[in-house]
Amino acid sequence: MSDTNSRAHLLPETLQVRGAREHNLRGVDVDLPHRNLTVFTGVSGSGKSSLAFATIYAEGQRRQLQSMSTFARQFMHQMDKPDVDHIGGLCSAVAVDQRSSASRSPRSTVGTVTEVYDLLRVVYARIGHPHCTVCGTELDEDACPQGHDTLLPEMTNGAFSFNLPFGQCTACQGVGTRLEVDPTTLVADPTRSLVEGAITPWRPTFTEPERMKARAVAQLEGEDENTPWEELSEELRHKLLHGTDIKVRARKFDKPGDPVKDVVFTGVVPWLYERYRKSGGENFGQLENYMRPAPCGACGGGRLNPAQLAVRVAGRGIAEVTALPVSVSLRLFQELEVSDRERAAVGQALEEIVQRLGHLTRMGLEYLALDRPARTLSGGESQRIRLAGLLGTDMFGLLYVLDEPTTGLHPRDIEKLVATLQDLRDQGNTVLIVEHDHQMIKAADWVVELGPAAGEHGGELLYSGPVEQLLDDVNSPTGGYTSGTRGIAVPASRRPPAPDRRITVYGAKENNLAGFDVSFPLGTFIAVTGVSGAGKSTLVDDILYPAVESALGGDAPAPGAHTRIEGLHHIDRVIKVDQAPIGRSGRSTPATYTGVFDSIRKVFCQTPEAKKRRYKPGRFSFNSAGGRCETCTGDGSIKIEMQLLPDVFLHCETCNGTRYNAETLEIRYRGKNIAEVLEMPIEEALEFFAGESVIEAPLRVLDEVGLGYLRLGQSATTLSGGEAQRVKLANELQRRAGAHTLYLLDEPTTGLHSSDIDRLLSVLHSLVDKGHTVLAVSHNLDLIKTADWVVDIGPEGGDGGGALVAAGTPEQVAGQPDGHTGRFLRDVLG
Ligand code: ADP
Ligand code: ADP
Ligand code: ZN
Ligand code: ZN
């Protein structure tokens, strides 16, 4: 029997789901063919993730646990079983989503996550040539031919590991960088005086003693504490930043009665280092805003000790190789010439390295370097790295469940992703993908559409079958948008850029940016485009945002390299709405984040029974003692940490998951208790609280950005990146905006179906109509085609990118002969 045949028999014909009722699903019955690429689609909130992740994957995981340790098994009866009658034909399941993929450890790199680094270590330990750490000459019989004293590298199994003490650089413990205070961030507004809080880290009130000391230093030096910072003497400014030995007489607080003492003034730079040290490396009080990672002076960022860094293969040290983009290191290893003896020792490792680097390239990640810290990757990048790793394992007979793998990918790279997922299928696996992207939907073997709308208006199976019939189905929202019979209109005209209202960045040079000048016309809708790794986030998040924020006197990290920026005075507020979670704990919810929960708790206090019992708003909080359930301290569930397995959450049996104690739940407003209110979808709460305008207004905005289906009390940890971003956007929209606000968005269409994108775009365009500026980094052609102005960076990722390819209206960008964005825009502009 051939290999493919034996694999084909591993999985049953179909996966059968019967009576799925998790979340909003309405008893969904569906049969999915195994060894197919199946896309789950439908409007946001229709139940795609509830079916793919919360039902199919969760049940797969539960059955896996069942077959494992007895320790895990004893919790099985309490572990929530997905609400489904029956699932047949289920096999081992692997989930690749965007939240769990990211590693927060500073030690984790692209190389370690993909295990390419472990393979490199084997190669270096077995065939590396040690060199003298002093002069760099190759060692001969463990000695430097030039006679220098040199350290001998370990060439054992643990060698070249920056996680093990004997290999790592002692100065940075293998992290490769050290945070250094960046003096340019310490005075955001040099026109302020010491009294007005010129020294930014000492502006908050808890640092008042330091501010008082700084003022005393100025007096001692005979200068005026009311003089703007920029007019103080160079000498005094240096003392304020770096400290003086002399003691100063100062009061602790700015109160006349406060006793005066002789104290030492350390200066703001040493003060920041001291606080950072005391905090144990926590970013307490935004300390890291004043710091920048600088390469470790001892290892130059190579993370290893000098002896190990000096070992070379093909003339290069291991740290030099990991600093190369994957595209270059791939070529290096493909072309590496080794002797027969070396081939016997490392041939297999080299093959494996080439294969894995090839998988990264196919995932559109060729611009990444292996030494790139994993925590600096975007959600989409981490997800694709995990996918690349799965391709390398040659596993089959598995069920893969993916959450919008096209996130962060330019249309050009989606084709490669599709081909890779098809390979995974051809290896003998079943691939389930929650996805909105038209290219991906068209490439599917099978499509499942849920709907017709979100939340309780969704949860029904609209379609399950081959993709061709869906495209012709006039009743399917997805079919029409995918085939092009329905669509988002190209605006009849564009807002013309005003020549005198623009922000211009000169000499943008951070990361891979080539030092170009670029203008952003204000009062327009701007799309910043380009393939993954082109330099979009570097320009927007690392240069533009921090520059605007600090010009407005806010806390922001130091802007990335550029020569100057003009036009910042046109803006009086900047709002960055990214996809970072709105809270890492289950206690943060859309209601708490937007503040609407405060108003809801006040309304509960106004009920006659609450008044009689003298309940204060705190009574209705699940974050403080009094009204909450003390068994689970208001979590509603109890976390059990499992060795080697993800944590398991058990339902709290005292409060039955409501988070509150019985007395609190006795209070009812319009017939519902506080826990029932938190369970309500936003759109339902909007009707429920009719007439309570302070509650209605923020809820209406949440509904407008397409979140009406979320529950008020839905835990932040269950929100996708796109949902978190829209919660933040709604929160900003309900606040009073300045006259000229600059909104910065990062792929705002993530997680949205075409029909939701339509709604979101009208919200964003209405902001521009009010005079604000909206700037979105985006790959979504529907968004880009409605923009007034497009800034296209590239043409490629990494070293092949970083140039300004085009800037102009979508028509102008489409008219450019080169540039990947223009090419795709031409099709949609028609
Ligand atoms: P989709 O993936 O189609 O965007 P979801 O399956 O995430 O939709 O959500 C479907 C419905 O289930 C929505 O009303 C959503 O608010 C609700 N929901 C999703 N996750 C949870 C959860 N963990 N707890 C309660 N309700 C949830
Ligand atoms: P885009 O936003 O267009 O996907 P980025 O701005 O994230 O691109 O990346 C541009 C280039 O800069 C890439 O080569 C990327 O690997 C590199 N880069 C981005 N962030 C960092 C970082 N924190 N450290 C090192 N290199 C980075
Ligand atoms: Zn070091
Ligand atoms: Zn409880």
C-alpha cells in the first residue's frame, strides 16, 4: 500500500456534529469532510469560533485530556463539556490561534520558537571552528597561533545555548540587550519650567519629593525654578539629569508646613535606574517609556560568551548567522559546502534547517531574522511561525483549527499561505479555518457559513458545501461579497488634501526604513499599505505615534530614528487603537473597560431595595469584597494549574459562575439582577436600559462598531484582537474628541466580515467628516479603496523594503507600474 493510501485510511470520512448549542449556536448539525480545507465564515459574532474552537476543538482537547493523567482526569467531570449532543469522527486536534501563539519571554526568539536555533547549536558544536577571542585567528590545537591567551569554548550538547549559564553572556544573562535610560525622553516639553513639571518622569504626584529636590538644586545654583527648561544653563540641566554630590535643603512636599531636610539629589537618570532595579524589571509606572533597549556592550547582542561567539562555520559565528534575514540564511545553508566527515556529523541537521527556513519563507516571513525576540512579533506573525513549525513535523491524521491566518498578510502573500495549508491537507490532515478573506474562501474545498446575523440573531447553519455553490447562492451574504456581485462601493470622490495641513516626517530611518520623507495630509482617511515586514508599523507605531504623543505632552517611548517632523501643531489629540488585549485578566470586560459598568452599578444602587439596604456602587463590583462571591473572589470560575498542560478553569459552584453572592443577586432592576445584566448582549442591553442616557450612549457606540453581539460582562480574555480593537475604538468615540484628533488604527478590519467592514468604514469616515484624521495600517482592499490617500511602503519585506513606493490617491497608487498594492488595487477600482 502506498504512503498516501495508508494515510487516507487514518481519518474517517466525515466529522459529524449534532446539536451544537455552545454560546449562540442553535442546535447546529453539520457533517464536515475530513482531509479537506474547510473555511468557516459568516458575519462577526455569528458563531464561527463557537463552532470551530469552542465546540469541535474543545471537545477534541477534552478527549485528549481524558486519555492522559489521572490528575487531569479527576477534574473532567467539572470541566465544561461543550454544549453539543454528539461529535463523531473526531481525531486529535491542534489549535493555532493568535492569542496563545505569542511568547512573552525575552529569551524566546524566532530561532528558538522554530527550533532552528537548536539545530544550529548542533551544527556549531559538531563542526564549528574555534577562533581566538582576542585576534580572531582560528585556533590550532586549542591555542592561538599568535600566542594570545584565549578562552576555550564548550563544544558539548549544551553549548551555544543562551539559556544555560555556561554558554550565556554574563553581562546580560543571555538576553542580548540591556535597557538604558534615553535622556531624550526625559523632557517632553522644553518650554516648561521645573515648577511646571519639565522633567516628565517626575510629573505624577507620587514623585513630588524628587521635584522639590530638583527645584532646590536650581535655587542652590542661583537659577530660577520658573525658567523654561530650554533656557536653564547647560550645567544645571546636566546636574538635573545626572545628579550632584552636594546635599540640598528641600521640603518633601509642596506644602509650607513641611519640614526642610538636607537630602541627596540623585538626578533623574540614576533615579530611573534605581526604581527599575527595585521593581525587579517590572514596567512599573511606565518606566520603560524612558528606556530603550541597547545592545549589550559585552556580547554586542550575540547573547553568548566570547568563546562561543568566536566559533565559526563557513567563516561566520552563530550570532552573525541568526542576525541575517531568513531569506539570506536559507541561501547560506543551501550553498554550504561540507566535507564527507562533516556531512556524516551534521548532514541531517543541515537538511532540517534548510527545510524549516523554507517553511518560514513560504509563510511570507523571509524578512524576519532568527534572533528577533518573539515578543516583538505581531499576532499574525506568531501564528504563521507556529504554522511553519507544524509543517516541519510531517504529522498526519490531525485536525488543525486556525483563526484568521491571513491577518497581517498582504494579498500577494495570501496565495503562498493557501498553498501551504493545502499541503497540510495533502499530508493527510483536516484543516478548519475561521476566515473572512475572499482569496481564502475561494480556495476552500468546503465552506460552512453561519448567520444570518450576530449573537442571538445568528448561530444558524446557512450553508455547508463546496465553495462553487456558495458563490452562486443569492441568499448568502458571504457568497455575494466573495463572487463580487455585492460589494463595498468605491467613493465617487476623494477628500482633497489641504496643502497647509499635513504632518511630514523627514528622514525616517528606524529598523529597515531607508531614510525617506513622507507626508500625511490631515483631515483625510489615510491607508498605510505594503507587504508584511515592509516597514508600516515601524513608520506609524515607532516614529509617528511617539512623536505626536510626546509633542502633546503625553508619555510615549522615544520615537524611532528620523531627522525631523513638521506639522505636529495641527493635532491636539492622538489616539492609538491597536489590537492588544483590553486586559489580561478575566475581570476586564467591555462594560468595565468603557466605564458603562460604573453607570450600571449606580442605577442598581438607586433601586428601592438597594437604598433600603444602603448598598453603595462597590456592592455591585466583582472586584472588591462585599458583593462578590468569596469562593472564587468574583472570577466566577476557579483556575487549576496543570503541569505541562494549559490551565483548566472550573465553574465556581458557590455562585454558579455568576461572580456575586446571594444577597447582591437579590437586587433587581427592571426585573434583572446584576449578573443577568452582565450576561446580556450589548444590543439587548441597549433596549433594556432605554431612557438611561448615560448608559445608552456608550452602548450605542459599541453597537455601531459592530459589537452589539458581545455580552456586557464577556471576559476580555475571550475577545479576539479585532474585537478588543473595536472596544477601544468605541471607548474613544464616546469621549469628547479634540478639534483635530489623529486616530491611528492597526488593521481595523481583522475579524470582520465584508458586511461589518462596510459599517466600520462608515463610522471611520464620519470621523473624518467631523474634521479628524484617520490613519489605518491595512491590507484590506475594501478599506484601501475607500481611503483618500494611500502611503505604500516596500516593495518587499525587511531589507528589500523600507522605501516609499507610492503616495497619493488610490487611483494614483494603482497607476504606478510597480508596487504590489497598486497591482491589486487596479482590480478592485475596476
Ligand atoms: P464569530 O466567531 O462568528 O465572530 P463567536 O463564535 O465568537 O462568533 O461568537 C458568537 C456569539 O457567542 C456571540 O454572541 C458572542 O458574544 C458569544 N460568545 C463568544 N464567546 C463567548 C464566551 N466565551 N462566553 C459567552 N459568550 C460568548
Ligand atoms: P510591517 O508593519 O510592514 O509588517 P514592520 O515595520 O513590522 O513591518 O517591520 C519592518 C522591518 O523591521 C522588518 O524587517 C522587521 O523584521 C523589522 N523589525 C520590526 N520590528 C523590529 C524589532 N522590534 N526589532 C528588530 N527588527 C524589527
Ligand atoms: Zn550580553
Ligand atoms: Zn463564585
